[in-house]
Amino acid sequence: MRAFNAELSKLLSLPGIWLALVIGALAPAVVAALDSIVEKADIVAGISTRLSDIGYIGLGFGVQGVIIIGVLAVSSEYVTESSEAGGGQQITTSLTVVASRLQFLLAKACAVIVISVLLCIVTIMTTVLATQLILGEHAPEFEWTRLIGAVCYWTFTALLAFGITLLTKNGMIPLTVLIINSSVVSFSFLLTKATKLAFYLPDRAGMDMFMSERYLTPVTGGLVMLAWVVVILIIAAIEFHRRDVAA
Amino acid sequence: MSVLSSKTFTRILGAELDKLMTLPLIWHTLISTFMVNIILAAAYTTSSLHAEAGTQNILNIGLASMGYVQAGFIIIGIVAVCSEYTGGQIRTTLTTIPWRGWQLTAKYVALAIVTIPAALIIAATGVLYPYIMMRDTASVAIEINTLIATLIGATGYLTLTTLLSAALGSLIRRTTPVLVTLVSYYFIVGPLMRDALPSIKNYFPDTAGYYMYMVPYANEINALTSVQGTGIVMVWTLILIIIAIVFYRKRDA
């Protein structure tokens, strides 16, 4: 529990995290608002085919916030301090204080999960508010099951980013790849055009938890994404457990 | 900026090139960008072979992966500049080269020297792959002039994007914020803005840059010519570079 508090405090004192929180809370609302404006005429006329996805589209494309959180949680530990500050890495201090590596990882992962869930709840509020303001009475009802799906999607995405960064230690590559992949035309979307197997990639499967245009059922999609997260976290944990700290 | 002898500038340029060449992350990024480009070109080629929608434009298939490949060049631009600021390398640099304006200029020139051949190779493989794969299926007569113009456009776009990222990098000086800003601009905000603000989209570096290498569709309205596109991207890059140099000279390192 004390390790968890420490990790939470470390995370929240990173300036990058606050940037991530702002992006995470506002970006989906902006996407949802733009989408609502574009679709408004169709919705009022009652011919829109995408009414059920309004708002969720923002939650689907606005995951950059949690990606940054997951990546920074790990990469900040591995940043080499400037030579004036001793040229050390935070990870050596962290592992001196919390000697058990698994406990350290667990505490860090829990901190990431807690922040992601809270962020997602705030985001859902801003997004719902944005669609209500623009569409007024035409705004779709938000169902609890789908919103919970969105929370799961955000949390799993954060954990994926966390696990991948644990393997690469450097934040740049996972950050770039994951942010690009969360964009409108993602790698995995492209791959679904080439092979059906791509529907089982974590982000495609995860989106099935709350988008209405889906390939897997919400529960299967969630399980598939969870399986990815678990596998990557296990690999990362083994690797982290065996790796020399300074390496 | 004080006047320097050309010999001194050559030596600064040599030093900057040396620093770039010895950054491992630059090479890793270049190699992975190259690999990803080939994989994407393969994916696009396969899906357009399946589509069989009449005559496909090989150039557009080959350069469709450019949208992703530019991420690699953004990283290179940022790393080249921001690596000075992790640890105290910047102070060593400025002690040995006490002419800040020239030093930063030399860095951008060195960056361009590295980027141009890399961009050319990557763009060329992107076009070559679908050409080889689709040689027997579709009518693939492309004029050599169009090919050369497109490749030059693509190379220019990637180089200018790298320089633009480097300029923003020396303004913000920290890797992660610059990276997040640029990647979310080019991949999230940019595409959204194209739909939301069609009237001014052509004046932003990503859309204007798109016209540097893409053959516009015949029915597209208010498309830019490649020269106009180049001009707009160049203006953005130059303005950012000038701001970066001014700040670099005024600011405490």
C-alpha cells in the first residue's frame, strides 16, 4: 500500500502527466463535438446511420491521454538525469526503496489503472456534456454497459502502453506507434482490410467493447484485449525481473 | 550572427554531422522506418490487388504509406536536437562553438544532409514495391517524369518535416512534449481539421505537404499544385527555424 502511494505520488508529480490528463479529458470531447456538428443535420432529419456511435467515437480516438500516462509511468524511471545531478536513473532509487521487483511493478500498474479509470470517468462526463450541448434533445442515450466498455478500453490501453514501454525502456517508440495507431486511420484498421485476423489485434478488439459497428461481441472483444494485456504484462514482468537495473 | 570564414563553418558542419552519425537512435529509427514502409507498401499493394478497381495509380499506392513514414522522420528531427539537452552536451557544444546562430544552422544543414538520401531511398522503395508486384496485372505505364517529380516531392516533404520538427524541438527542448505535440498534430488534429475546416486546411503544413507528392484526383476542388504545396511547407519550416534561431541566441542554455 505504501509502495502504491509512492507510485501515485511519483506519477502525479510528473509534469507530463498533467498534460496527459488535460489531453485525455478534452480531446474526446472535442472529437465528439466536431462529429456531432458534422452529423447534426442528418440526425435532426432522422436519417443518420451513425447516431448510436456519436460520442463514443471520441472515446475511441481520444485515448492519447492514457497512452501518455502508461508510457511516462515507465519511461520517466529510465531517463538519465543530467550529469550535474549525478547522471543516475530514477529506477535505481525506486528499486533500492522497494526491493521486490514484482511488488514495484504491481504498485506502478495499480497507480496507472487508478489514474486511467478516474480520467476516463471525467472524460465520459465532458464527452456526454459536449454531445448534449450540441445535439440537445437529439443526443443519444448513453448506456452503462457501453460506457463501462469504454472505461475498460482506456484502462487496457494504458496497461498495454505500460507493458510495451517496460520492454523498450525508451518512451519515444511506443508513444509514437501507439498514438498513430489511435488515429483515424490506424495500422490495425489497415490490416483488417488485408486479413480478418487483424480484428483480433488489441485495439480493434477493444473498440468492439463499445462501438456499434463491430466484428466481435463486446464481451469477446474485451476478453481478447485483456488476453493481449495479460500476455504483454507477463512478458514485461519476466523481462523486468531478470534484467540488470542499469542495463 | 558574426561573419565566419567558410573553413570554420565547414568544421562546424563536420562536427554536427559527426554527432548525428553517432546517435544510435537515429539509425534505429531510420532502419525501422524503412522496414515499416516496406510492410505498409506490401499491405497497400495486397489490398489494392484485391480491390481491382480499374486502373490503380501505382504512385498513389506506393506513397500511401508516407503518412505513417513521416513519423519516423519527425522522431529523427526531434532526437537530433533534443539529444543535446539530455545531460549537459549543449554546454560542451557551445563552449567549443561559441557562435550560436551558425551552430544551429549547421545542425539543420547536417540534418538535411542525412535526411535527403534516407527519404529518397524510403520513398523510392515504397513506389518500387507495388511496381514490381503489379507489373503483370494492371496497366502500369507511368511516365518517368511524373515518377521523378513525385519522388522529389516526397523527399522534399520528408526533409522539410524533419527540419520543422527539429525547429520545434529546439524551441521546446524536451523530447516527450515535442513528440506528443507533433505526432498528435500530424495524426489526430490534422486529419480532423481537414474535415472540419476545409476552407483553410490547405495552409497548414500537413495538408500542403500532401500535395507535394500526391497526384491530385481529377475531380478534387481547391487542390494545390506541388509547387504551391512546397512553398507553404517551406514558409512554415523557415519561420519556425528563424524563431528557433532567435530564441536559441537569446536564451540561457
